[in-house]
Amino acid sequence: MIPGEETGASVTVARLEDETIIFDLKGVDVSLANALRRLMIADVPTVSIDLVEVIENSSVLCDEFLAHRLGLIPLDSTKASELVKPYEYTGDDDTATDVHLELNVRCQSDQTRDVTSDDLISHDERVKPVSFGGTGGGSAKSGGILIAKLRKNQQLSLKCIARKGTGKDHAKWSPVATAVFKYTPLIDINHGLLNSLNGKSQTRILYHNFKRHNAGPEKAAIVESDPSKMFKYDADTDTFTLTSPESCTYDGEVMKKVNELGKPGLIDVRPGLDCFTFIVESTGVLKVEEVVLQAVHILQSKLDTIGVSSCFDKLEIQ
């Protein structure tokens, strides 16, 4: 039985943007959290250019270099489920496994011609290069990823075949640029000890000294000792607050400082052993929330295969 099965896991989304999600996963063991992370990286299927036929290349880049760059260009993979991996297909219809793309660009002016992923022409509406609008930079098409630069009379003519795969086959099929997690910090402040530090009237005088001579009130000294910037001190109201617990890096500097001040136990920072904060960034091939959901379904399927039930059976998303 997987730890946490009795209560079920829960997900609380802290931030969701176009390509980034930050969420807390609670009620699971670290082994399951790490399994979810690995599945997002290596098991969620996407589509990527796998074969390149070079017909004409008079640019300064060699064929192998161009093929490598093309393989790393993100392709919209929302319809990846409609394709079959080549080594899993035994039929004769190549449209079940292959998506054909072409790149035909010739520079005819005296100005340098930027060749971008927007110049790739797909013969299948299901798969197209991902466009990142607003990149600017003077490229021929601002939303495309730069592939090469051509001078007058230079030409690129290529035929490409994109196929379905996963990150365990090659990194170019990984749908995420970042997928990390850390123990969610549990931070306790002993307000009794906190109130025994420098008071408001003394703080105002010492606070200016602190700014000038790097030696001031104890509360401000605690804030300044923290490289993670989790705390904030207001000298006018003499208030000490926890503002950014998510930025905790478990560096131990705050606890070291309170010990130096003779107040051990004033602040306690410890990891929550069944709660994890995930940061996931998509490459653009899939919506980032879709990457997470697919990874959860794959994990559940793997556990069902070996006859193990888990807390993901009762997963709640908030």
C-alpha cells in the first residue's frame, strides 16, 4: 500500500501561467512525488522532428548542425495521442506514424535573411511548430525560433519527418524545460521570544544605525541574515512577519542568527515530509497543466498494472 492511501492526495495550485505552474502536492510519499516528476520529464508523449533530408544547404551551417536544431524545435503536440510510435506500428499507412514538414527558404536581398521555425510548412494540420509571439529581435518572423541566417543567394531546402516519442527515447521529446520539487517548508515563529527582542522605541534609533553601520535591532538583523528573504520587518510599526515561505532554501542562516542572538527556538524551519512544492515549466508543446495531468494518469496506470492502489485514486485539485 502506498503511503497516504487512506486520505488521498490533494493538489493546490499556487500559480498557473501559460507555460509555468507552481503547485503543492500533499498527502504523498517522497517516492511518489519523485515518480511524478520523472514521468513529466520522460513519459509524457510529444511530437518532434526525427528525420531530416537535406536537398540544398548553401548556408554556413553543416547538415548535421541544422538537423540537430530542427529536432529541438517544439511542435504542437496536443494531437500526439492520434499518432503511433514507429516501433509500435505494423501497418502500411505512414500517416499513422509520420508527419511531413518542409523548409524552403532562399535569400534574394542584400540583407541577411533569418530562417525561423515559422518557415517550416507542415502537411498535417495536427502538428505545427510552436510560435512564441513577441520575441522581436529583428527576426524575419518575430514569433519563430531562429534556425539559421542566410546571405544573398544562399538557400535551405529540407524535408522533415516528425514522429511521436517520449523523453526516455531522446530529450527532444521531453515536454518540460523544468520539472522540480522540494519539501514544502513548515515555518514556526515563537512570538513570546520575538516580543522579547528590541522594542519599538529603541528600534527606531537603532534602525538608522543598522543602515549606516550594519549593526542594528535584532529583528532587522534576523531579516537581513536570511538570503531567502522569507521575512519582512517594519521599523515604524515594529512588526516582524513571514511574507514568502515558498522562497525557503533550507540554508539555515536564520536559525544560525537567532542562536547567535541567544534566542534558540525563536524560528523553526523544517520540511513537511508529506507535502511538496512543484515548479513545472513547459516547452510549449503542451499546456503545462496537461503535462501534469497526463503524468498523473500514466503513474496511476503503472500502479494499476502491478496491482497497487495509491492516494492518486482520490486526487483532489484545488
